[in-house]
Amino acid sequence: MRSILPVAGALLLSALPFLQAQTPAQSPHDLVKDVVYNELQERRQISLWQYRVEKRVASQTTIEQEVETRSGPVYRVLARQGKPLDPAGQKKETDRLNNLLRNPAEQARMKQDHEADEQRVQRLVAAMPDAFVYSYDGMDGDNLRLAFRPNPAYNPQTYEARVYHALSGQILIEPQWKRLVKIDAHIVNEIDFGFGLLGRIEKGGSFQIEREQVNHTRWKTSLLDVHLSGRIVFFKSISKDQHELRSNFQPVPSDLDVQGAVAILEAMP
């Protein structure tokens, strides 16, 4: 028995580097704080892209080309329900884009909506370290996997933050650059608004995003998959059922305006 102990000790010591690699010295909360810092820093840097979007909202499917501008994304529909647009559909898209060019009020509304979306995303990303409790959950390929659940000490102040705070699931983090790779979450509790009088979102909904590195420093969302259902505001039914896949990311000039984006879309074969 005594002869086995030194061997067992040597095996344990040889395994320590592997065990340490699987359990980073940094706490999961601090790692998420670093990831959030990196994500928010990138969002403050202007970097515009164009890409292909395959989208399904409920039973409606489209394929679009989307071009980012300083005022928000401009898109052109290429196909609906799996079929390329016919000449009449193509003309309708051209007319819509030309109307956007001629309508400063529409461009201002687009910019306002884009800025509101950006601010909403930044608020939710910034809340990640405090809204959830994290724990290391092993590796997924080369990425760190963290499990997360709602932090009972966090007090969400808005309706969107309440929905966000009800999520539980896993996130994947690229460990070298500390960047968010994937969120895979579901709603763990039914959410009532106004004690149920204003509505509710049902338990069991899901939310998934995936991020893709498109150059040395830039990451873009390549997958968005959302399934939420319930009733809200005077019993109006809601069903957020959306799947969006983005691919073929290509940079465009960082000062691109709406006119330039429309020119890119109109030049497409």
C-alpha cells in the first residue's frame, strides 16, 4: 500500500496543470466583466459592414442584403418564401429605396430607431455582470463555457430588463481575447406585468445568439434566434418567433451614408 502512495501523488501532481487549465484563476464574474468591457469598447468604434441575411419571422421567410450606415442599416429584399423576387417585386424594392433617399423624415426616423436599439443593447450588455450569477461549466471546443442564472440581488428597473433577468442558460467565451461567442438561454419563470393585468410572458421561451470574428478586432452577430410568447397590454397576443442568420460579412467605408448604401444595393447583380 505504501508503494502506491508515491505513484498516486505523482499522478496527481502531473494532472494539476490540466486541472488548472480547466478552472481559470479569474472568477467567472470578473471574466464576464472583462468580456462586457471589451464588447462595449468595440461598440464605441465605428465599423460598418454589409452581409446577407436569411430571416424567418413566424412563417414568413426572406433573404436580404443589408448594408450598415452611420444612420442605421439599409436593406434590399432578394427573395421571399424561398423564391427570388419577380420583376414587379424588384421594382417595389427599388421604389422603396428611392423613397428613402427622397425622404429626410424617413431617414431621421431610421436613425432615431437605430440609436434607440443601440442604447437598449448597450444597457443590457452592461447589466450582464450584475444581472446573473455565473459558474464555470467546462470547455466547448476552444471556448470557455459558463452557466448563468438570475441574480436574486439584482432589481430590474424596466420591462425589458425584467424579461432579460428571467433568462438562464450558458454562454461561451473566447478566452484569449475575452469575447462573447454564444448565448444560449431560456426563460425560467413566467413574467407578469402589473400583477398579470397588463400581460405576461410565458415560461419556456428561448433566446440564442452567436457571434463571429470577422477581422482581427471585430465581432459581428451571425445568428439570432428568439422564441417568446404571451399576452401583454390589454390582452393583446404577442409571439416573438424569429430566426435570423447572417453571413458573408464584408467591410464598407466607415463614413457610408444612406445614399452610398442604396448605391451598393442597386449595383448588386
